[in-house]
Amino acid sequence: MTEKIARLENILRLRTPLLVAYSGGVDSTCLLAMAHRTLGSSVLGVIADSPSLPREALADARRVAADIGVSVRVIATEEFSNPDYLSNPPNRCYFCKAELFTRMNALAAAEGFAAIAYGENADDPAHLRPGSQAAAKFHVLAPLKDAGLTKADVRMLSHELGLPTADAPAQPCLSSRVPHGTPVTREILALVEQGESFVRSLGFSVFRVRYLDGTHPGARVQIAPGEMDALEGQRDTLDSGLRRIGFEFVEIDPRGYRSAI
């Protein structure tokens, strides 16, 4: 780990001042904190704001950045103006990341930043991640990956840095709750966001509310296996609450939530 951290610091020093794509997740928070520790005021975090970002996640990201002491800027991205994104193909993330990196490139050119970086780690299979393909097209740096830091390393380093995201579960954007091929709309994402906020209010921490397309909008709720026992006394509450929000039927996945990350 000592050697990996030294490599990371050297990579960061090579391209300053630096823009960091920051989502508030485990990887990007660790990268932003290390960039701030290494480069001081020569780093700026950039948060992409769109309907796919929950309001709670945006507030959390801004709060964590303030605690770190690093400057961040929220920029509105326009992937919802791109029909390729809205059609929700399997490579939807490519169009999202391409939009973000286009905006960050413009910001870098206007304000004299030397490079753009994002939080891909050494475990991420680039050939399976459309976002990685967008990063390659825009020549975006992946310092964690280049330093050899795996996801486990990133979590360990986050603990050392005292980051609240060290043990946080993966939290991809709201559009990931919509099945590929079902068009993404602001209305669907608002429904999912409200649904997940309600499930969280019941005390669950690792879960998904998947949108089910059809004649009537439905929800498939996936709770982490370790939290399934707590579900037993709350099934009726969960069902009625999601129906009040606007889902017309609710399914609870008996297998629970399985993460690919």
C-alpha cells in the first residue's frame, strides 16, 4: 500500500492544476481527498448534476467535500437532451460520461486546468464499462487505476483518511434502476428516487428499487441479504408506502440485492 500511495501521489503531481470528476462515491471521494492532500488548492472537484443524481446524494457529496476542505463546483449536464442516452441502451453510461467530460474539457480550457481525472480503480474491467471508453476518448486520467489501487485498497486508504465513504455501498445513478431498452424519463427517475428515499426511511441501507415497465409502473425491491430479516415485519408498510408514492404494484425479490461491484 505504501508503494501504491507513493505512485498515486507522483501521478497526481505530474498534471496540475487538476479537475476531478466527483460523484461522492467511494472511489471519487478517495481520489478527491488524495488530490487535495497532495496538491492543495490546485485541485477542483466537479459534480455532474442531472435528474439521475438523487438530491440526497448531491447534498452528501457537497458536505463531504466541505469536510475534506476541497473546493467543488456543481455543473448541470445535459444528457437528457441526448436521445442516445434517453433510449437507455446497454452503453447508456458512455453518453453520460461523454457529456460530463465534454463539460469538464470546456471548464479546463477556460480556466487553465492541466488535466481531468476520475475514480476508476484497478479492479474495474474497462472493456465492460462504457464510462471507461468515454474516459479513453477524452484522455481522462485514472490515477487510482494507474497506481494499482484495487477497490479493497481504496476502501483501506479511505479509512486511513477518515472518509465517511470508506464502507459505503456502491450507489450508481438512478438511471441504473431502469431496465435497458425502457426509455429513461425524468418522471420515472423521480418515482425511483422517492421510492428509495422511503425504503431508506424504514432503516434499510443497502437496497435497490428497480423500475418495472409495463401498462402500470411497478417496483421490484431488492434488499441486501444481511438486512432481509428486518423486512419480515415491514412488508405491508413497504408495499403501501411505495403504492402511495405512485407504483401500482410492488414485488420483493426473494433473492435480495446482488451487487456486481
